[in-house]
Amino acid sequence: MSGIAFSDHLSLAVAVRSAYKTYDNEHYVLKGLNLSVPENKIYSLLGPSGCGKTTLLHCLLGRGSLNAGRVVLKYRKISEIGHMPQNVALHKELTISELFLYYGMMFNMDEETVREKSRFLLKFLELPSDQNRVVDSLSGGQQRRVSFALSIFHDPKLLILDEPTVGIMRRGKLLAEKDPLRLLEELGCEYLEDAFLQLCKEDELISEEADITPDLSYILPDKHSGSQTVNYDTPFSMHRFKAQFTKNLWMLRRALLITLFVLVLPFVQISTFQMATGADPIDLPIAFVNREMPYSNSHCSNLSVNIFSDCFMNETSDVYLSCNMLGTLRRKKLKLIEYPTLDAARRAVVKNDVWALLHFHENFTNHLATRFNDGTSVRNDTIEMANIDTYIDQSNQLLSHFIKTKMLQTYREVMKMAFDTCDLDPSISRLPIKFMDPIYGSENTSFRDYTGPSMLSLTAFYIPVLYTGAMLMFEKDGGLLERIMISGMKFSEIAASHFVIQIVFIVVQNFGSMCLMYTPMFFNSPFEGSVVTTYFLLLAISLVGMLFGFVIALLSKSQTDAAYFGIGCNFLMKFLCGMMWPTQGMNHYLQIFSYFLPITLATDALRSLGSRGWDITHPDILLGFGTTLLWIPILGCTAAFIMKKKSNWFE
């Protein structure tokens, strides 16, 4: 490293000595670079793409570190530095005046100063006089001039422009550092391109004779460099927070349709879910063959309306229980289709024309009466003839379960009326299992009632993930986040501004979601617990989702990466939180894993709050809160670790 005393060069605005930069310890982006930029001078670096210009500028700005060497800036305060990135890096949804006000607020400039600077720069840079023009409507050249205006808006003492041409660089080395006219004169060239080509040829000859690159494997980044670059170690600032918060509000207003979409998305999801699931299928086609009656459904319909006018167990009775069972099934909104033969009905099931087949044997009612009358002496053939042979398409588990349930309900209802007519206890016909009144829930609990809390927690978690991740990735794309952070904005201020807006969304969305789910005027799902406890549990889930969105944005390089990550995690949560199937039915190790996810135990707690009426003192409710709240410091520490270890997390 050079022994030059930087304090002896107070007239230099920038000094770089013996700078080396490598990413793999083999290929050097910067190679022994020495550079001196005098004060009050325009200094331009000329070199091909990939020669290290942008890397050098990042090191000057403190956004990157050298492996060896030293960088010293005379001006180190953020307010003294102006930076224009290679890309325009503008919030193109904002107007020119909004951008000027945003950067003015960021540098704590008062409104009058912002207006004066705006008028001057609009005229000086020949920008449109209409400050309310949206940046996206400007031409490419005008956008670059707006970008330049922002870099000088706060009157910096040192202005660093990336890609706007006098030092000439090649392969991380400075080939020449002279006034352009003097350089052209010394090399006998007319154009800088010719001068650059001649210097490259001379450098190629020198490189073949000796390679002076040192072994830097033992040098840790920044540990021995003693560089003095931009000081970003500033406390949380309310004026920067206000600038970011105001800009976010402008962005939400400008993208009003997207804002409204995100706001109402939970309501749409929950409403769609409630209307699409849990209801009994209607007009489900069921085939039947009734050999107790002649072929033609009209024979059952022509019978007396009160077919229980006589006891079916009397030998002289004219009661046909098959007709009564078919009528009861029709009232349960099943579409019954009669077939003349058993083979024809079976073919209908095979062809998927119907979902099930019911077969009533000849003299079904008489055989059923004999079965009850004879008791233990009943013959096997009588038992068989008293059965309703049922063939079900089991390819759809939910529909087959629905058909079985309706058949059992129909049998119980018909036999109760039949035994009442006979003045006998209907319990004789029941299975020897008696289901008492439920301890929790009701006898009519539906699949929708079970999955509803899962949908509520998944929505409370995933919508903040979606919004937070999308907003941060929007800032990262195009270098927006890097630019505002070089301008002094801290991540804590960015996160706080997003948090305030997001918390408003969360409060409104969770309140609306609970109203949709549980109030009688909407879907009226069972709810026996505390409204306040349920609401705060949803808030905790949403906070975890917001932090998870921050982590996804920090890890992702593009919006596509973030989208894949977010969608994948959404499906993982959906499958493992107990929404699709109870966690008790999972693989043992997968079940244990699911309990460590943010919303699995919280979903169980929501379900218990709704259907069981437990309060926060119950261990299961406390466990749901505890596992959810535990993820807040875990994700916060993860985000801090990523920002510390991943130096380019903002790119």
C-alpha cells in the first residue's frame, strides 16, 4: 500500500491509492488503481464496459469495499455528496414536482427552497414547464435530465455521475490521468477512442512482461484499508421518514386500482371461499333400480300421500318403504334416475352418468319387517333381501362421503316414521351407537366451518407478504432503493414508512374479514369466543406476514424471484396449516415440522376460539399466540443478518 499521507493533499476531493478489488481472489476488478480528483474540477473516467468503473464508484460511495488499498473523500457527509446512477432510477409514477419535493424532504429542505430550486432546474435543464407531468410520460433524454437534477438538487460539494467522458481505465487499472487535450496531443491522436486504443496496446505489452498482482487471500475486506468514504451512520430521521411515507402515499394514490385491489382482496377471497365450499351438492344424479315396484317411477307417486297409514310390520299392510326412502332422498335435492335393470344402472355409473346406484330387492319392505319380527331366527337370505345394495363411485371422496351420509340420514328418518306408525320405539332400528349432543360445535358442522379459520389466518398472513414484498421489490428494481439509500435514506426509515401504511391496511382488512366470516348479515360461521382475542391473534399473524415479506424482498434479486418464493410459501402454508386436511393425519415428521410454521398452531387457536369458545388463558390459545409472536424476532433477526452479510441486498 502506498505510504502517501492523505492529510497532505487537502486540495484533492477524492484520492484512491493502490486499490485492489476481487470477488473470487483470481480475477481482479480493480488492480493497483491510483486516482486523484482535484477540487473544483470535472474528472471523467473512460473505459469499456466491465473495466471496473461502476465498482470503483461503489467503493467511493461506501457501497462496496476494497480488498486492499485506500479510498479517501474530503466530503463524507451525505448532504455533501450527489450521485446519479447509471440507470435513471426514478419513481416514474410520480410527477416532476413530487420527485423534487420527495428529495427535498429527504435532505430536510423547506418548501420555499424546494420551489425555488425546482424553478431554477426546470429552466436550467430545459425540462417541461408543467411540473405535474408524470415522469413516465417524459422522453428518455428528459428523464435523464430529471435524474441529473435530483443529484444536484441539494447543492452537493462532490458530484459522482455513473456513465454520463480524464482518466482512462482498462482491466481495473488507470492507464492515464490527464487533461483530455493534453492526452490527445501527447499521443498524437485526434479522438479519445484512438488514444484509448493506443494506451491499451501499450498496457498489453507491459502486462506480458510482468504481473505485479499481489496475493490478497490473507487480506480481509476493509480491515486494513483505512478508507474514509461516505458516512452513512446517521440516526433515524423524521424528515426522511416523512419523505418516504409521503412518497408511498403518492404511489398508492397514483396506482389507485391496484391499491383498492390489495385492500379488498381478503374480502374477495373469503367471500369466494365461503360461497364456493361447504354447501351440499345439488341435483347430484343417483341411479336406482326398485324391484319392489314395477318399472316406472309413477307407481310410487300414485300411492297414497300418507304411506304410513298402516304399520309396515303387519302382513296385510300396503306400505312400500322403498318409495318413502326415494321420496326422502328427492327432498334432499338428489336427482334420482330410474333404470329398468341392474346392469343398465351399473353401466351408467361406469360411464359417469351417475355417481351412485341404489338397488331395492323384491318385497324389500316385507323382508325388512321379517328381519325385525324374527330377530335371532331370521334367515340369511331374508337379511340380504332387506338390504339396499348401494354402489358408489369412490373416485371423489367428498361426494361419496356426502352420498353415504344422505343414505344414513334417510334410513334413520324413514325408519323413525315407520316405527312411530307401529307404536314401537324407533331406537330398535338404530345402530347400537348413540351420539349425544356435541360438547363443542353442532351436529351440522360443515367442511366450510372447519376450513374457515384456516382461510382467515392464511389471508391475514399472505396479503401482507404480497404487499410488502411487492413494494420493496418495486424499489429495488431499476436501482431505486440503492439511489435513495445513497442519498441518506436508512432501511429502518423505509421499513417504518411501509409499516405505518401496512398496519392501516391490516387493521381494516382483519376487521372486515372477521365481519364477513362471523356476522349474521354475511356468512355467520360458528363463533363462541372472544372477538378481541381473535382480532389480536389475526394482527399478530399479519405482522409475521409483513416481516416475512421483508425477508423475501431482501433475498430476491427480481420481482419474479419474489413471486416464485411467495407463491411457493403460500402453497406450503396452505398444505401444512391444517386447511386441506387435519395435521393429525400428516406424516409424523411432517406434522412436527408443520407445528414450527408461523400459522399452523395459530390456525388451531382460531378454530378453538370460534367453535369451542376458549379464551386466552387456555394453553392451546396461548400456544397459538406464542408460536406466532416468536416468529417476529426470528424474522427481524434474519432480515438484519441478511443486510449485514449480503452487501448488495438493495440491488
